[in-house]
Amino acid sequence: MTSTTDHELGLLIGVLPAELQSAVRALAPAQLLEVVMDLGRTPEARLENRAERLADAPVSRAEIDAVLRELSPVGEDNRTGIEGTLHRISVIRNRRGEVVGLTLRVGRAVVGAIELLRDLVETGQNVLLLGRPGVGKTTKLRRSRACWPTTWVGASSWSTPPTRSAATATCRTPASAPRGGCRCRGPTASTQ
């Protein structure tokens, strides 16, 4: 793992209660997909090929509240995150609207991954990304949106189909952007 990746994973681990932080740090970082904290159940880490119990005691209300205080406000879509990272946190609410569960998904940037989509996107046709959780569907979508200077509508489609000239144009993400700028490997405005 790179130091940037280690730092970002450390930010996610840092919002957890101390006992869970130790347990998660003992796991293989590259295999960690998400941490699940459901009220009244034992917390677990989901890795690529297995789930690992993180503590013997069930998750308490105080632990969930402590994690929520470390995060950005939860949106209407029951999601939040950690500013400047790709990590996504989903909440589960009971009938009274109280948060009773958290799923903290590890977000990772995959350098060069969107190049695989470039030929498909340049056709102007719709593209559907399918895959199990944690394989990078959202990451590819976000990177292509940031690296290809095309007008987007919503989170998953362009308002106009991209043309070859638009797809190969200079990336508009400044190198000074959070996380070191765009990672699409295309030329940036600051390098020209």
C-alpha cells in the first residue's frame, strides 16, 4: 500500500471505537472491504474472502453515537463519508429514525482503471457497470467524471454523449485538488 492509501485507511479506522481500531489494524489492510456495526450485534470486518468478528461484546448505542460524531452529517440517502476520501458510510435507521447500524465501506482509488471504459464511453452509448460490492464500480464512475471534461447529469449519465475530442481533452482536475489531483494519467491543466 502507498502512504496515501495507508493514511486514508487510517482516517476510516480512526473514527472507530478504540477496541475496534486495534482489531481492524490487526487485519490485512488490502483485504478489508468494510466494517459493520449493528446495535446489539457483535461488530465485524468483511474481507475479500471472509468475515472476521472484531469484538465479543455487542455494539452499544454509545459506540454508534461516538462514530457518528466523527463523520460528516448523514444525508437523506442515509449515507455519509469522511471528507477528502472515497470511504462511504451507510446508516440503518429504525422506525423512529434513530441510527441502529453503520456500514463503513473502504474506498480505494485504482490508478488507470477508467482507461478500460474510455472506448465504451466514446461510443456515446449507455454503459452499465455490474459487480459485487467493493470491486470499484463507483470509483470508476467518479474518476471518469473527474477526468473527462464532459457535462454530466445526475451521478451516472452524460447530458450529451462524449466525443473523441472531449474524452481526450485535458483533464480539468487541478493538481492541487484533494488527494493530489486526478489519477487518470491524462495531462492536467497545470502540466501543460
